[in-house]
Amino acid sequence: MYHVIRCPGCLTFTYVDPYQRWKLCHVCGEVIDVTRSAVYLEAEDHRDAETIVCKLADFLEDTGRKDLNDAEKRKLRSEYARWVRSRMI
């Protein structure tokens, strides 16, 4: 399981192991306190987390927005859950 989070400094999406306490941002070098970061999604494995990080960054860049709203975060979680279930069948 991996958590998709954002760097509070540069707002870059990244992912961490849920037991990890700190993460160094690969873009701006900020030390991220994982326990204080909002979790956008819990991904099954690092490949899913990496895919989601890329898609979220592309979505925000394409729409010119800074962040997802609460409804979009809920939709992201439900779409991911449906996608994971479909892979298990």
C-alpha cells in the first residue's frame, strides 16, 4: 500500500510508503512530513501510485488548476477502487 501525497513546497505529487515519516521532494528538495500531508489516495502498489501521480499532474496541468476539489478527490478514490476490483475478476 502506498499513499499519494503532495509536496507542500512546490505542490508536486509523489507517493510514500505508509510507514515512512519523511520524504525528500525530488523537485524542490523540501523535506515532507508525511504524517502532516493530506492523502489523496491509497494505492495498492508502487506502479499504481506512479501512474496516478502522473495522471493527476497531467490533469491539473491540462485544466490549469492548482488542486482537486473534494468531489474530485472522492471520485478519484471511487474510480480507483472500481479499477482495482475489475483487475481482480
